[in-house]
Amino acid sequence: MAVYVYSITFKDHPLRLDDLDGVGTSPARLRTVSAGPLCAVVSDAPGELPLEQRDIDAHQEVQKRLMADGTVLPLKFGCTAPDDEAVRSALETRADEFADRLGRLEGCVEYNLKASQDEEMLLREILSESEAARRLNDRVRDGTADPTAAPRLGELVAVETRARQEALASGVIEALRPFAREIDAAQPDGADFLSVSFLVNEEQDELFLATELSLAHQMGEGFDFRLDGPLPPYSFS
């Protein structure tokens, strides 16, 4: 029977699972599949797994409980295997890889940081600091520009925007890098110039949070910093 897989841990993890529900409209009992020093937390998989909030919450509750008691290699929502034997085989064949990753995650949580800058503020900065952009903008506004001026201005602003946002993102990451064991930067969405996850050891947690808060204050109005965490270290598993 197909199984839903939540996490991988070492066998000496306390594994307090009795009062937790698994995924599915009629959740099956949580249990473990073991091989060597490792075990996987699983339940019988529902016949169909809809992306419902109840299921996502159940998945996350299992991760939170396991993380509270020890080191966990959390699997992302929706991971299944054909049966217990397939899970056991994966634990055996990838034992060194899983053990190494568990060692790297020991005592760590994930923080995800997204940041954006007000678009009007950014445009004002570009027009104030770029003479070429300012000249083109003035000509477009007073009607003396040729037909190619507006597209050229748009391209110039786009180039300046990318350069400035890349510099901002790099500065934020480098300021927080000393407090993270690992960093995973993603392509930002929408108006964001930064989307990055940090693997933070509990010993560095307070320094990381204080530095992030200080950065947000230093950059001031017009910037929106959104920090999510502590989270299970999905980005590093």
C-alpha cells in the first residue's frame, strides 16, 4: 500500500506521534519505517491527496513536533512512496547521504526573508542619480523627445532597477551570512528584490534576528522586509 512520508530522523529520536493526525480526510495512524540508524515517519497514503489546508496543517504539525524533540530531515508536502519496502530501501541505499544531511541540520531552523522597495521611491532615486535617465525623462515630459525616447527611458530604468536591486539583495545577504550555516537564494517574485532562506543554528538565532531587524530599520521607509520563521528546514533538506 502507498505511504505518505513526512520526515526522516535518526532512530534515537523520541518520536512522540501518538496524538497527531496525518494527512487525508480519514487520517491513518502515524508510524515509522526503520533501516539501520535511520527511520522515516509515515502513514498510509490517502487514495487521493488534495491540496487542502487541513492536510498542509497536519503535515506541518508533524514537522513541528518532531523538530521540538530533535533533528529532522523534513520532506515537502505531498511526498509518497509505493510501500514500506520502498521507503526502507531508500533509507538503506541513501543512508550516508541522509545521515550527513541530518548532521548538517542538527540544532538548526530555517528563516525565509523576502524584501521589496516602493516602486515610486526607486524611480525617484534613479531619476535623481542617473543623469542620462533624468535628461530623457525631462524631454519626454516636455514633449521635445523623439519617438524612441520613451522606450529608451524604459530600458534604462529597467537596467538601473536590476542593478540596484541586485546590489541591495547582495548587501542584505552578506550582512546576514555570518549568522547562517547555509544560504539558499531563490528568484524573487513580483516586486520583491530578495527571496532567500537561511539555515540558522540555535546559537546564532538571536544575533540573526537582531541583525535582520537592524537592517530593516537602517533601510527605512519605502522598504518592506518580511521574515518568516523559524520553519522546518525544507530548503536545505
